[in-house]
Amino acid sequence: MLREFPADLHVHTCLSPCADPEMVPPNILNMANLMGIKIVGVCDHNSAGNLEAIMIASRTYDILILPGIEVQSTEEIHILCFFENLKKTFEFQEFLYRHLPDKKNRPEYFGHQHVVDFRGNVTGEEEKLLIASAALSVDEISKKVIELGGIFIPAHVDRRTFSILGQLGFIPDYLEPDAVEFSRNITLEEARVKFPDIIGKYPVVFSSDAHRLEDMVFQKTYLLLEEPTFEEIKRAFKGIDGRRVILKE
């Protein structure tokens, strides 16, 4: 039996230097629970460093954590890359880290990059600067995600900066993304008017891109699934056997 699962596929933790320090596993999960969100895509900038912690913390919640990374390509395009499990996500991170510039973060300018445990306690800090572009094209990132059986979603395509439409002006046909993401700053009706080719061609999700807890007070995307699993989500994006994305204002 298919059911609707509220989903927010773009949430940052305190590992992202631009995120609030309050974005730790217990707080994120409590806010998701409060908002009725059943699927949370956790994707920090260019790193998977806090995924294990939030996945451990989620065991006491009725919430699926979709492990991912928000990659910044050499064209300065943000891509949401999700994987079935931590092993594949860390394999992707290892590949990604080899292509990030060898620069250290400067917290006084860019913010802290806190690594935390499942309780939200700071256990360390990522020294590598995470808000830099990887020396990888969108095409190269797409191919690696496909190789690992992942999900590839160009992020916040309605934005002028750090989006595939803002940087390239179009989505190359050869990319074949699983879906495209619109930000919380545009309504569904506005998206239909401004981006009719995108809305009609690709599955669409709206996400919070939450850097603070209050950003998560936003819900437009529902996934019609048999159960909340990675494979079911992939099937929904492909529209297999009635599974699909539902958007609500």
C-alpha cells in the first residue's frame, strides 16, 4: 500500500561552516519530528563527516535519514548526491576529497566546521575548507554518483548563484538527473511560470536548505512510497508502479 511521506531532502548540520551551531543530530531530529517530516536528506558541503552521528541518533525516531553530500563543482554548481548507505557515501567522500583544494578552513572568516557525536557533543573540527569548489565537473560528479548507484539532484535551480541554471543557463540532456530541487524562496506556481521546461521534464522537489532549525518550518514535498527506503525513493523519482513525488503549497 502506497503512503505519503513528508520529505525535506536538503538539511545541513553544524559541519557546514555556514550552518548554525545548533544544527546537531538531536535538534534536527526533534524539529523534523515536530514538523512531521519522515524523510530527511542530510547533506553538508563537500563532506559526510556528521552522517554517522545523525544516523545513529535517528534510531530512536520514526525518521529515515538519507545520507548525502552537497557538492560544489568546478563550475560552482551545487549538487545533492545521495547514497544507499554510509559505506557508499564515504567512498564518494574519499573520491571528492582527492579533488578539493588543499586549503585549511579559517573559522574566524568562514565559520566552524564542527564534527559531533549522536548526542550533539563536539568531538572535533574538520580542518579542510569545505566551502570550496572541487576540481570536478558536473558531468564527472554525475558519473561517479551513477557508478555508486546514488541519486543526483541539482540543487536550488531557481537561484542565480551556485545553481546549474544560474551558471550554465540550462540542464544538459546527458546529465539525466534523478530530480531537480527548487528552494523555499519560490512558490510552486512561480516555478511553473518561470521554469515550465524544468517542471515538465524532471521530477521536482522543494527543500528547505536548512542552515538553522527555523528553516525546517517548511514542507512542500511528499513522496508516495510503500515504505521509506532509498530504493523506494529512487522508484518514486522514476515513477515506477505508482510511486511518485507530490508537491503541495
